[in-house]
Amino acid sequence: MTQWALVALIVAGTVAGDTLQSLEMKRHGEIHFRAGGLGRIVATLAMKKYLILAIVCMAISFFAFMTLVAQADLSFAVPATAASFVFDTVLARYLLRERVDAKRWLGAALVAGGVALLAL
């Protein structure tokens, strides 16, 4: 598998995992910890389909990253996979309806520019 294909798999897995996790946590609401209630909380969260899918996506992303690091230099792998921040920002704004201020858009644009430089 080529390095850029691994980067795409890592970014897709990370973005999907982050988005699904955030979506499920917003649906579930706040978690209140009580003495002896941790098992019940874990059991409740284990039944949440978006959370389970998020964990699967993050696992795929993790193992793809390990494969990428075995094939490419770390100085390429880490900055290239930072593209996930750009997609996370876009999905947070338009899918999750979160408020994204100008500083965060600027940060996402700078990261996108850095990843573009790596592609040259």
C-alpha cells in the first residue's frame, strides 16, 4: 500500500472516529459518576452503536498509522496525518453544528497548507 493511501486511510478513520464519538456523546448526554456505578456506565456505553463504530474506526486508523510509520519517516507521517484536523473542523461546523471561530478556520487552513507542501 502506498504511503499516501495509508495517510488517506488514517485521516478517514480518525475523522470518522472523532465525529461518531462526538455525535454519540452528544446524544447520550452528560455522564454522572457515582460510587459503584462505573460498571453500569460502561455497560450503557457499550450498547451505543456510534461509539462502537468510533472505536472500530480509531483502531483501523491506529494500525494504519503503525504501518505507515514502519514504511515512512516519522517526519512525513505525523504532519501528513494532521489533515484530519482540517476535516474534523469542517465536520464539526457543518455536521455537528458547532461554532467554529476565525482562529480555528485559520489554523485548519495553515494545516491544509502544510499538508499540501508535503505533497509536492
